[in-house]
Amino acid sequence: MTRGVIVNDVHSRLNPTRVREIVPVASLDALVDAVRAARRHGLPVCVGGGRHAMGGQAFVADGVFLDTRGLQRIGRLDPRAATVDVEAGIQWPALIDGLAARQRDAAEPLSIIQKQTGADRLTVGGAVSANVHGRGLTLRPLVGDVESLAMVDARGEVRAVSRGEDPDLFRLAVGGYGLFGVIASVTLRLAPRRKLERLVTVERVDDLVGAFSRRVGEGCLYGDFQFAIDESARDFLRQGILSCYRPVAPPTPVSDRVRELSKDDWRFLVELAHTDRRRAFQRYAEHTLATAGQVYWSDTHQLGVYFEDYHRALDRRLRARVPASEVIGELFVPRAALPDFMAQAAAALRRRGVVVVYGTVRLIERDGESFLQWARERYACVVFNLHTEHSRQGLAATAGAFRALIDLALGRGGSFYLTHHRWATRAQVEAGHPRMRDFLRAKTERDPDGLFQSEWYRHHVEMFGPWQASGVQERRARRYA
Ligand SMILES: Cc1cc2nc3c(=O)[nH]c(=O)nc-3n(C[C@H](O)[C@H](O)[C@H](O)COP(=O)(O)OP(=O)(O)OC[C@H]3O[C@@H](n4cnc5c(N)ncnc54)[C@H](O)[C@@H]3O)c2cc1C
């Protein structure tokens, strides 16, 4: 146990929070004990996995921070049901490796269906709690891959939660940002581990949705489009590289010497993206086009290179005056509105002088299950990774840019992801997430003493008015604010 420590998120580094103590939990019993002890002492509890959420969801000031990464066992693998029981703190690389090791002699091994792209050391519990998505071309968010959960609730009781058992809690907990209890384990749906060929083309945003549809028609299962990031070029946000992945016959050998970004390539490209975005995109495009035809496994192709503290070294190399990092924002737009959204986004970002370090477009199918659903339609999902100086002006520039992008998405019937920051205005949250009030109300009903909290939660309670929280919760929020 560590007392009075600052915790922070990994990517933006914009959420330093002094928690009262960090309690690592590595078993269900330890988790139950930790929750009950915090409850006895009247302390708020926050729950963390890989700490990649940038909106302050995993931390609460003066709270007990439960570090779930020790919960990493892989339990029963049921080949017939195509499910596996996993503890919630397991991270994707360990899960993928563990599944492969378990099924070394299996004729038709199973593996994960989707994970996030861009970073790997993220936990299954964190993924379920943000209801994440990967680069599936015809997939719903992760809720579609979750069979059931074992959770420790605010009374310290272990509960089985699924579509059949306490379905309301299931819908709240998936995408519930840890506010309804700690997920101890997840029964995750799996799919056959398949070989996939990578198909790479240069596309323009105007016909991107058509290009994606053609690839889906050809049987591709995964894909994304990385767009040009040089704001001084005509092609800014208009042209990019579409990489899609199509199943091939099982005997096809997996490329043994795949051209992949090495760690040095990755560092170099990230640096170029800060200093010479035209060359950065050219280099990225050359590299990616050269990978066309390579054959990958359906699970490991979703892993990638990422260095958790890359920006600190970059700041040193670039002799930055103030520390900086990137902040991600994700906008959801009805697919037909994508070209217009991208054109307006390019204009807004240019006008504001905000630097895009990378960006992608992916697809999502509608999620009709999770309570705080973000995929309310079949959207195109647009990710912007914005360079952000940790100064008043730098933060204001990024916050303003994301608010402008959110307005552009909302104006076209779209929405935005709540996971990456909390700069959306109240009107934007209400328009993009019309169930937020009911979500907060359900939280109060399920956890009347407000045991599970986060800075993200407090922000939204404040945003929607103290009437949302029970008296006890209000007192707690004030006591620990
Ligand atoms: C570089 C980068 C790339 C990303 N790419 C994607 C992407 O492709 N798609 C996407 O959808 N998202 C993406 N994200 C967002 C990321 O998936 C989410 O932030 C996710 O929640 C991170 O998981 P984590 O293990 O780091 O969780 P944390 O950040 O530690 O926690 C996130 C939330 O989950 C809760 N939580 C964690 N563990 C538990 C548990 N056991 N029980 C209950 N609640 C729990 C926390 O309380 C918190 O509310 C990306 C983020 C970064 C920084």
C-alpha cells in the first residue's frame, strides 16, 4: 500500500491526482476486502487498470485507488461457447499470449475479437468500463463481446451480471466507467483465430465510406484509414491510407518477416509528426503501402508499437519550452456526413493553429445495449490526436478545438467519445449523450453512499447540478473535493 501519491494518466499526463492510497488487488478476496475497508472508513474508491483514460475516470482526489492490474488470471476457456473467463486486470498482450499458449494443439484456436488500437497495455476491465472499440469493420463496441461480468458492488458483495442476470446493471456497468462497482472478471466472447491479408490503398475522404463498403463486400473484417496531417497541404484530412484485413485460406503462411514499424521507426515518425508533417505522412504512407499483401493473425495484428512516456523524451529532443503531450478526441458522425465533417474540421483546425499528430477514421455498428451508449447509430469514428502544450494557452487551444469538432459532429447528427477528455460543454454532453442525467441518477440509486467516484464523475455531477446526487453523495463529494 502506498499513501498520499500522485497518479496520472499515461498518454495526456493531464490528470495528476493525489489519491489517499494505492491498493493493489490481485485476487477476488483482496478486492472484496479493499472495497469493504474503504466503505467502513467512509472513503471514496476509484478503480484503475492501464490508466489510459484521459478524462479523469480512474482517479479521485483523496480516494482509495484500487490498482486492478494484479487480477490477471485466465480462467475457463469454453471452446464450444467460444468464451473465456478472464480477470479484469489482464492486459491484451497477456491475454492474447495466454490464449495461444492454452490452445497450442487446438485445430481451430480461438482468440479475442477486438481491442483498442494505438496502445496495448490496457486492461479488459478498463476496456469494458469505457465500452471501447477497435478497428472492426462490422462490429459493435465491446459490449458485443461481453457475455457476463463478476462485479464487487458498493456493499462489497460479489454479483454475477449478464443479459439474463441483473440486465440493468449489465447495461450500466459496460461503459459505466467504474461507477457501479469493480469488475473482477469478465466472460469474453471469442472468435476463431484467423489469418488475414492486408490490403492497402490510397483513398480520398470523399469516397471513403464507399471504399470501406467495397472492402466489407470483399469479406474484410478489420480496417482503418489514416489521414494526411499536414495542415499546409491541400490533402489535409482529405486523403489517406486505407488498410483493410481480409481472411485468407488457412494454409496460407503468415508472413514471417513482416515489414513492421520498429521502435525506432515509431519514434522517428512521431518526431516528424511534430516537426515536418508532410514528410511524416509520406514516410508513413510509403511504409504502409509496402506492407500490402502481408498476412497476419487476426489477434496480433491488433497490437502495435507505443511508448508510454514518449513525449518526455520528445520534449527534450525538441527543446520544448513547456512540457507537452498529445490528447485524443473521437468524433462520431453519420457516415454520409463524413466528407463534409472532415472538410469543416480541416478548416476549423487550420483556423485555430492546432497541430494534428495523427488521425484515423474507423467504422462502428450501432450499440443498442449499453446504457450510456455512444454508438447510437452506424457511425464513422474520427480520431484526432492533438499536440497540446501544458500551458494555459496550450490547454485552451486543444479544449477549444475539441469543442469546435464536437459541434461539427453534433451539427451533423453525430456524437463524441466521453473517454478522452472532459472539455465538452454541458449543452454538448446533453446533445451527444442524452442519457447522461439518467446515468447519474442510476448511479445514485445503485450507490447511494457514493462509494465509487472519480474526477470525471464529480465533474458531471457538478455539470448537471447537485440535485442529481443524494445528500450523502454531495457531502462526500464536498468532503473530498
Ligand atoms: C493511446 C491510446 C489509444 C486508445 N485507443 C483506443 C481505441 O482504439 N478505442 C477505444 O475505444 N479507446 C481507445 N483508447 C481509450 C482507452 O481504451 C480507454 O481509456 C480504456 O478505458 C483504457 O483502459 P485502461 O485499462 O487503461 O483503463 P483505465 O484508464 O485505468 O480506466 C478507465 C476506466 O475504466 C474503469 N475501470 C478500469 N478497470 C476497472 C475494473 N476492473 N472495474 C471497473 N471499472 C474499471 C476506471 O475506473 C475508469 O473509469 C485509447 C487511449 C489511448 C491513450
